[in-house]
Amino acid sequence: MKLLIVGAGLTGAVIARILAESGHECVVLEESGHVAGNCHTEKDSKTGIMMHCFGPHTLHSDDDQIWDFIERFIEIYPYKHKKQAWVKGEIYPFPINLSAINRFFNTDLDSDQARNFLEQEAAQFRTQDPENFEQAALSGIGAGLYEGFYKGYTRKQWGREPTDLPPFIFRRLPIHLDDESNVYHHSRQGQPIGGYTLMVERMLDHPMIEVRTGVAFTACMDTTDFDHTFYSGPIDRYFGWCLGRLPYRTLDFKPEHRRETFQECGTVNYCDEDIPYTRVAEHKHFWPWEEHKQTVITYEFSRECGEGDIPYYPVQLNEGNELFEKYVEMAIKEPQVSFVGRLGTYRYLDMDKAIGEAMQSAYQALEAIGLNDSIPAFFFSPGSSE
Ligand SMILES: Cc1cc2nc3c(=O)[nH]c(=O)nc-3n(C[C@H](O)[C@H](O)[C@H](O)COP(=O)(O)OP(=O)(O)OC[C@H]3O[C@@H](n4cnc5c(N)ncnc54)[C@H](O)[C@@H]3O)c2cc1C
């Protein structure tokens, strides 16, 4: 079969690789000048530090099959991501842990005392079924921590009132009542030695795969040459935004070179609303096997995604998203196209999830080819975005 794959991010690369290894010809169209999509990395020309061009990334997963697939292409250096939060001029471990609680409230509590303390802090806001982010936060941790660590940051990050955002966004942010300081708790965590773009280039390096960078797909392109299309671009863009634009947040990155290390860890969230950026990433921390005296940091600014901007985070609102549901209805009627990946299904997907779904999409396609010699259009888990 001859397959068209739109987008050379992780999703497109994994699908192409699996189908190519089964003897199918894959043409991958990528509108930018490089592969790897959102996790693209590139060496800074001044310092040689590997930069996360579209925001810092760390691989983390509990799925051995996904990890084994990745390790076919690149060696993973064990790395545990650490984060801090800047609140009113003080730096705290983040996610919030016991030491952050004690420093913030100037207390000396142990784990059990901290649990009781937070229960008291939250008691007046307690509700069985929080209806929004703010209610979930207040009824979980009380007003002190919510206002210090989350309220301003959430308004900057999402450009929305926390009362307009769904409670699950708060629930996915852990709080530790011990001295745990790692961001992720997956059994496998690390960074690809050589960077993410090298990893994706190797996935795409196969005689049955042709990658055409700098080529944008449009729905009016003639695809009669192809038996099926896997589309990992934005779903609303596929339909020419005919019903309107799905809301996304975009990011502006402002890099800065410095002579010396700027912060202790890879990312620091700036929680105060009067600081215009949401976080600062210091790239060299992500590659601990390298040694650099100099450094590059990037300030991240979040704003509403407009025409021509890169869509990063789908905006999830309390009232759901009717517009997205309408695009799903249109997508389901496209007989030759499967909408895949973070943009095709309008969800935030961690890399392991994106790889896992791409593997499943490709195996599902191979099974269908085996049974009927054709691939039915399918749409992966529409709307499930937690
Ligand atoms: C700021 C940020 C930080 C993140 N950090 C982490 C992290 O630490 N750990 C983690 O596990 N995950 C992280 N992620 C998630 C990770 O980026 C995604 O899992 C991954 O990018 C999904 O890959 P994808 O191929 O589905 O999408 P993408 O990487 O977006 O790839 C889609 C590709 O399609 C191309 N394209 C789009 N439309 C067209 C068109 N019409 N024609 C041709 N090409 C097109 C794009 O240029 C792009 O290259 C982060 C995401 C963001 C936004």
C-alpha cells in the first residue's frame, strides 16, 4: 500500500516506521524545515547546548513496550526532572512538597501534621463535587497555597479565570506530603542522548519512507495516489477552519545567554501574576552528562493562539467544546483519513501517550489491511484529554 502521513512529529514518525517495516510505502509531509514537531531539539550555535526549541521535554512512561520501541532508535540517559516555583521572591520545590509547605507557612510539620493542617486550611471550602479548577484547589489545599502557587500562574497560562477551567486540571497536579522532589513518578524517565530530533530522524530513516520537509498538506491536495492518509495536523485546519478556530494557547520563547548557571533545575514556574512570563527553562540541566559553564535560558510567555501561531495547549473549558464535537462529526465522515496525534485529536498528549497511540493506530491499520486489504478511517479517543 501507499500511505500519506501528514506531520513528521512523533505520531507521524512512529506510524510511518511501523507501516514501512511491514512493507508499505510511506510519504511523510512536514511543513516545517525539520522533523520531530513539538519536541524538536537543536544545538545552540554559541554554546553547543542542546535547546528544546518549543518548550522543555522529558520522556517518562510506565509502559515497557513504548520504552523498548524508543530504545530501538536511541540511547536514553536516566534523568529525573525537577522543577521549582517562584512565589513572591522565594523559590520552593514544585510540585508542592512537605518542605515547600513548611517554608511557605513558616512551620515545622511532619507529614501527618501537614495533612491535618491542609485539611483545616481547606475545611471552609470543602465540597463533594468541585465544579471548577478554583473550587477543586480551594477544597484540596485551601486559600494560602492556591493563591500563592496556582491562581496567578493559572490565569497567565490559560488566559482564563480558574473558575472557567475544569477541576481535572487541578487534580492532575500532585502535592507531596513528604520530601519527594521529582516531577514524574514513572518507572522509566530520561532524555535521548543526541536529542529528540535525532531520535525522530532515526525512526524515519527507512528505505520505504520518503520525508518531504517544507511541504504543507492542504485538504484540496490530490491524494488519489494514496490508499490512506494519517493526518497529525490540527483538525480544524484540515477543514479550513470552516466552523471557526478551536481555542489553543500559544507560547512565545525569549532566549537569553548567560555566563553562568541561572537556576538549580530545568524549569522554574513564576507564579506571581505581575511577572509576565510563566516559566524559565534552563536547557543544560536536561542533558546532565554534558558540561557547560555558560548557559542559555528561555523565558516562556503564554497567550491566545491566533492565525499563524503555533498551537501548543488546547484550552479545556468547563462547559466542554461543542465546536470540537462538530469537527469530530466532520472527521468521521472522511473515508480515507485518520486523524491522529495531539493536534489531530485536539488533546494534550505526553510523548509516551503519543507514541503508544501511534503504535496502536499503525497496528490497527495493519490488521485491517490483512483482513480487507484496505484501511478504514478511524479517529483515536476523541475528546478524552485528561
Ligand atoms: C510546551 C510543551 C512541553 C511539553 N513537554 C513534554 C514533556 O516534558 N514530556 C512529554 O512526554 N510530553 C511533553 N509535551 C507533549 C509532546 O510535545 C507531544 O506528546 C508530542 O509533540 C506529540 O507529537 P505529535 O506528532 O502528535 O504532534 P507534533 O509534535 O505537534 O507534530 C505534528 C507535526 O505536524 C506538522 N504539521 C501540522 N500541520 C501540517 C500540515 N498541514 N502539513 C504538513 N505538516 C503539518 C507540524 O509541523 C508538526 O511537525 C509537551 C508539549 C508542549 C506543548
